[in-house]
Amino acid sequence: MTRYGFRQALGGFFLARSSTLQSLLPSGLHPHDVRPAHGVLAITAFDFVHSEVGPYGELVLSVLVPPFAQRGNPLPHAAWFPIALATTTPASRAHATERWLLPNYERCFDIDFLRQGSRRSVVLRDSGQDILRLDVERRRPAPATRLYQAFSAQQGRVYRVNLHISGELDEHQDETGRLELHHHEFTTRLDDILIDDAPIAEQSMESGEQRFADLEPHTLEQT
């Protein structure tokens, strides 16, 4: 079991056309439709304070996909396939790629986590240039543990890993969040993918932990 402790985490979930999202996925995976012909692009960020490679910040762009469970096992709450990853340290970049087969961006970024009243924000920067800012509202947090699933791909093969995330969770679906994008190669895809800059759902969690199982192959026959 691989463990990561975080001080703060937040996420925004945005509506996107399933046909566009499908083009970002490997063979064997498809978007999880929440409306006819529409899936979800997730923007999630973690402020890690404990890990095998030390403290670091992480921001991930992911397509939500249907979760998978073998017979007799619980179905994960949600599953995703990361399409882009930003981290703040060289060690965390290498760790994400080597351990979890996640996308490897060519350099590190600056990621700042902000709090103002009930507002929680993450700001992504590249050499001082603002790239992305996500704001969400935090209201009535309560202790929670969720089972999730992450997929990745390498050389035509798809892999999956189950993980538990626990902490003080707040989530809601009243579209009070806000996404601000600036011109940058990291956000170029988002301009083409997202239908709206208001998330259809928001999450924030504090004083939490991620617990990852082992990465394992996911075959087409299992989908």
C-alpha cells in the first residue's frame, strides 16, 4: 500500500462532449456519460505533505470513465484517466511516471493553494505566468472515505489501480465554482474540451490521505 498525506485537495468537474473526450482515451476505455452524449473532465489538485518523494503539489486533468469491479468486490465511487499532469518537483514528476504510468510533462510548475473564507483555490503557474485558477466553495465538511479508481496506459496496454481517499470532505453541485484559464500549452486542450467554465460539481478535502493498491493490467475483456 502506497500512502500520500495531503493538507488540502480540491476538484472541479466540467461538462464536455463525449466524442471529444473519447479521442483522449486509449482503446478499451470510454467516457462516463452523465448526460446524453456528454461526459466529464475533472480538474483536481493536491497539496501533498507526506510521500515517498517528499512534499509536492499536483494538478491533474482527467477524463471520468466507468469504474470496474471484479465480482464480489465493491464498485469504486468514480474512476478517471489522467490526460495531463503538473507537479512541483522533479522527484514527483519521475515518481508519477515510473510508479503509476501517468503523463510526464517536460518541466515542473508552481502550484499555490489559497484559502479565503469559505473559498478554496488552486493556482497553476509556469515561471511566474498564470496558467489556470480553480475556485471552489467549502461549506459543510464531514469525515469521509471514498474508494476510487485510476487508469493509465503505456505502449498500448491499459492499467488500473484502486485507491482510498479519506479526510474532511465537502462536495456539492450548485455550480458556484469558477475556472480561469490563460493562454498556455498546458491549457490549450481545455479551450477545445470544456463546454462551460462553471463546474457541474465541486469537491474539497482537508487533512487527508490517499492509499494506493498495486497497479495491475486492465484487459479489454474486462470492460
